[in-house]
Amino acid sequence: MSNATADQRRKAEEFRALHAADRPFVVANPWDAGTARVLTGLGFSALATTGAGFAYSLGRPDGRAGREEILGNAAAIVGATHLPVSADLESGFGETPDDVAETVRLAARAGLVGGSVEDSTGRADDPIRTLEEAVERVAAAVAAARELDFPFMVTARAENFFLGRPDLPDTIRRLRAYEEAGADVLYAPALPDASAVRAVCSSVGRPVNVLMGGALRLSVAELGELGVRRVSVGSAMSRAAFGALVRAAEEIRDQGTFAFGADALPYADLNRILDTGE
């Protein structure tokens, strides 16, 4: 049982209400306090951390940040915004369902109002957990969330497409099982097209999150027509920022020019945003 503040309960209720609305919403994905403040000021209604984006900011590839680091980063993001914040809890940071449950409890203490749990193993030779094992882990996350004194939303992720296994029937089977285990939101990153998105949304009864910012080219309105309730961009904004950095550096290195500065956010504007959060 956590002792949530009134502010955390407010954020949790707001986050849950967003999923019940009649149109989808975009949850933006900051990777530190600064980007959280910028995205808050740009008018998003909720934020979610990106484990990959945070790892990149540490100079590491995705999956190389530990639970303490991830939750410390999440707490910094929570402290930088008045918006509800959910977290990328990766595969739950542990080999047992009890480990996953403890991660949810720690996430709540960090001020978060939701978190996602993947069915990945982190092993290149066997990247997806068995369905039975994955369901046990989702159920443990849900049980821990239900012990809290506010509505912490558990998102269950089926990683098939993201990890190179384009098996839509198995993805749907997994999402249905995670729904049965009590997950509040269902998520299959890297779905390839509108038909797959529609199939997932029509096969489950809980809100579906869809990952954008990659090869899939659909608008928020089009996603809503397919049945999507939440849209996230994962590490895409982080990678876009790194893309701008690399292009600027290559221009300086290869051409000896500095035209990249024309696209930079003006110094005064960024200071204003970070000073006010608006």
C-alpha cells in the first residue's frame, strides 16, 4: 500500500479519464526533466518515459539502464511537470513475478501513475517469454497496482513485431491473455499497417496504445478510426534530437559551415520554456 499524495491521485484520475475519452490522445515521451518541461509547455496531456531515450542520454544502448536508474529518471520527470507520467518499466527488472510486482510498487513511490511491462526476455537467442510466464508477470504487476491507494494503470506489451517476430495471431492471443490477467492498457509496438492495428483493437476490450514515429504513417484521427485510444512515440523524439545533433556535427566537420543554427530553438525561447514550463 502506497501513501499517494492528493496530487498523485489527481494525476492518476486524469490519466485514467484520458483513456476513457471518445478520441485518442498522444502521450509524449521525454527522456529527462528538460524535455519533460518542454513537452509540458507544448500542451500534451500526459507523458511517458522512454527507457531507450534515457539510455541514449547516458551514452548507452537501449536496455542498459537498471531499475534504480530508470526510476530515478522517472522521478525527475515527475518533478518537472504537472502532468500524469507513466513509465517504461521494460520487462519488469527481474526474473520473477515478485520482482515485477516490486518494480510497480517502487514506480508508485516515484510518483508515477502507470507503467508498461514487456514480455521480452532480453536474450537475443530467445527474445520472447512463454505466454504462461508472461501472463504471470502481468498478473503480478496488476496485483501490486491494485494494492495501491490510487488507480495505477498497468500497460502490458506484446513485443513480437518489435523483436522481429511478425506473428499477428500470436500477438492478439497474448494481448487477450494480458487483458484477462487484468492489464488496463494493451500495447503491441511496431504493428506494420492499419489492418494490423484494426485487428488488434477489435480483438480486445481494453484501451490500445499504438507506437508511432517509425515506418507506420497514420494520423491521430486515422488511428482513432481504427479503435486506438492512446498514441506514443517511444524513443522517436530522442532519436530525432540525436539526428539533429549528428547532422549539425557532420555539417561542421564536412563543410565548415553552421547553417544548422537556423533550425535551433532560439536561446531566449528555450530559457523561457524551461523557466515557466509553459
